Amino acid sequence: MDVRDDVTSVHEIRLAGPWEFTRAESPDSPQRCTLPIAVDEARQAPGAVTLTRRFHRPTGLDAGSQVRIAVDFRGDTPLVAVNGVLLDMCECSVPASETQQAEFNITGALRDFNTLTIDVRGPQISNVLLRIIP
């Protein structure tokens, strides 16, 4: 059985906030926000709005652990980077609602202290989870 099939072994941390919210036209003026956030400006161009959050490396990881970021969004898939490394999406699901969830494996990009950036490409980011899979 794949460990991802055993939901009880997955530990999730909701990254509700605080986030920094910056617009492309004023990158030196970040504003604080929490999720969910509706972002009308993001419809105009990719990278028009960026969310940034810092976090520490999760403890208790071993050689077989995976750490993923799951982003619930509406619209186009956001661009996600950790410590400046742009991540490839490893999964995308479409729940019954219009909200989709994209999952990104960040295991190889983790440091002791990390910076997560999300370039919003649609009208809403509703939730971000740090998912630890032993």
C-alpha cells in the first residue's frame, strides 16, 4: 500500500497566515494578509500578485519523508517556488466545487528556514497546506 493511501499517516499544517501580499506595480510595498484571499488583479497577468510566507523546516523528517505544498485555488494554476526554486506540480485534483488543488513536492528544496512564494494567476487562493508524508 502506498503511504499516501493511508491518510492517517499524513500530517498537515494549514498555512493560513501571516502572508505578505505584493502587487507587480508596487513590489516594495508588501501588505499582510491571511487566507483565503480574493485577488482581482491576478486575472490581468501572470505574476501580477505574489504571496510570500516564511516557515521552518518541519522536524522529525527521515530519509523517506516527503514534504509537499497543497494549494487550493480558483482559475489558472499558481506558480509555486520554495527558496527561489520554481516547483513542478506533482498532482492536481478538481473537487466537486470550482476550487482545484495543486500539490508540489518541496522535499529537495527545503532548508532550515524557507521562503514560499506563490504567483497568483487566478482570482482566489483559498488554502495552503504543508503536507508531511512519512
